[in-house]
Amino acid sequence: IDSNTLLNIANAQPGQSGGQIAGQFIQVPVAEANGALRGGRFGWKNQQASLLSFSADAYVNEQGVTSRLQPTDSTSLCDTVADPEDPFGPDGLEDIDHFARFMRATQTPPRDTTLAATSDAVTGSNLFNQIGCAICHTASITTSPAGTVINGGAFTVPAALGNKIIHPYSDFLLHNVGTGDGIVQNGGQATANKLRTMPLWGGRTRVRLMHDLLSFTRNDAILRHAGEATGVINNYRSLSTTQKNQLITFLQSL
């Protein structure tokens, strides 16, 4: 996704919400491009701008595996292995490269098209738009054209991914919706209590919701939204029980 696409979504949100919603677009370093800046989009805090940077970050912070992009361990306690620990293979790639390729080639879980075609899901989709959920959970985004050079020159968009209309139900921006963790990563102090809009595609496969996995029903997850989303949630509260169930049926089809 072109960074300007995300920035344009952010710029449009205040006008769509009476000034209540304003997604934050941040620029973060691309590790494989000598720190060239690009719009962040990966991680709960948009702390990474490319899948390869995200891969290297996950390897060192979640598995303790250093690589050419993250050559220093988070802790040296009991570390007896020389760094970096992710060697190049015969193909000239490290495991972080293979992991990034795997993520890039993995499709989102498909929609439940049978459920999506029901009258309740169709009505729920319209309600989702009407009450303002779609301001942040953007239904459709068009990717950059094939051949576009991104990530500070480190990656060229292939034909398989270029100029595609995708349906992430996310704006990939940072928002304060009252569930922030107080953690600052690449975005500075202003992002401490902001989180990236959770993409809803594939949501029907999840039984624990929100960034902390502490919501167990879609209704509870919706009602946990506050902050910028207060107006939208008030609209949701005003729906009838039937309408709420229709909106949730739509979510269960994604």
C-alpha cells in the first residue's frame, strides 16, 4: 500500500467524523534500506514499515535470534552463540528473508460467502458503514501498481500484488480508542496510548479479540472502544438488539 494512500485516509477522517476521529500516520525507518523512512503499518504500534523489518524485529525480540538487520540481542544473559545467529543460506537469503516471503505470499482467510450473502449480514454491513465503523475499519484499499519501488528502494511491487483491491477493514493508522498500552516504540511519545486499527479480515477465525486478546465476544470488543471512537460506539448503543445482531453477523462473515 502506498504511504500516501494511508496519509490520505488519515486526512479525510476528521471531516468524516465531526473532528472526533484522526488517525495518526507515522514514518519509521526501513531497516533493510539503511533507515530510509516509510509510513509505518506493521506491528501493534506501526513500528515497522516493511515485512522484512518486521520479520527481523520479531526474530530478535520474540525468539532471541539476531540477524543482519538486528545484530544485537535484547539481553546477553546466557548467550553463548556468536551474532548474528541467522546465517545466509545457499540461496543467499537469511531465515528472516524466507519468513518475509512467506508472510507476503500468505492470503488472508477467505470470507464466509454463504453467511455474507444473507440478509442479516448485508444489513449489518450497511449499519457498519452508517454508524461510522468504516471510518477506521476501511473496507477497500488499492495497492500500488506493479513495478513500484518501495521500502527505500529495497523492494519492487510484483504483478501478483500490484494494483489489487484488497478488503482489510483497516486504515493501518494509529488511534486512541481507550485501550492503549502506554508503550512508545518508533512513533514518539504521542503514540504511547495509540494502537494500529486491527484489520478485521479473517476475523471469523478468531475467538479472542482486541490487541490484548481479553475480549471474547464481538459485542464486548465493540463496547471496549472509547476515545476517538466514542461517537461511533454511542451510535452502536443506540441500535436495536436486532440491528446489533445483524452488525455482528456481518463481522462474523469476514
